[in-house]
Amino acid sequence: AAAQAAIDNQRRLFGFFGVEGGHLPYQTADGDYQPVVGGASPSDRAETYSPADLGENPVLADMAEAAVNVLDSRADRWWLMVEAGDVDWANHANNLDNSIGAVLSGESAVHRVIRWIEDHERWPDTLLIITADHGHYLELLQPAKLVGP
């Protein structure tokens, strides 16, 4: 609704979302948003999300689509950077579940942007660059955590 209001009123759009810790809920490999414990430290804990956390926060694909719609309504030429930054956090924490979920989240956002480009027949004047910010290794220090208790 806020994106449509920004379009209708030719205004900018600012979205501020997140859960405790200042990030969106971590999508997991199976898409259930119930991360397993990650990291090498005994103090690492799996995050849990309330129904409100999951219902009130958009996913990356929704934010990317809202952004392209608002930007396109305001200018003929624009650029947008979309980042699934949680993949970096997941890999630093050695959390394979969150890492796979973050890749899937980013992939979904890319697909949504591509669908928008195709639906609006914008390929002739569009440059889409997909890249990683940097490579990162994942070290499974406690593989037993992947299978649960």
C-alpha cells in the first residue's frame, strides 16, 4: 500500500523493517524461517521469530519489486542495487541453513526483477548485473548441528 501511495503521489518511498538484531527474518534452506544454531561459539543461538515478525516484514523479492515500481514511476532512467546481505552474516556464522536460505532469497528477488523487466518489455534499455560482493568460505565445525538433537 505504501509503494502504491508513493507511485500515486509521486513521492519517495522509505521502508524500515526488521526483527530484534536489526535484520529481516532469516530464510532457511527449507523456507520455514526456523534457523538452526550456527557458528563456532557456544553462545551462538538459533533465532526464533514470532508470527508478527514473519507477517510484518516483507521478503527481499517484495521489496525489490516495490522499489522498481516506485523508481520507474518517478524517472525514465534509474538504478537499483538489491542485496541479500544475510548470506554474508550466515557464512561468517558458519550457518549452512541460513546461507542456503539467503541464496534462495536473493534468487527470488532476481527472478522478480527479471519478471518485471519482461512484463514491461524493458530488456532493450536495461542492464542487469548479478554479482557477489566477495567470495566466502563456509566451514562446518559442528556438522552434528545440521541434523538436530
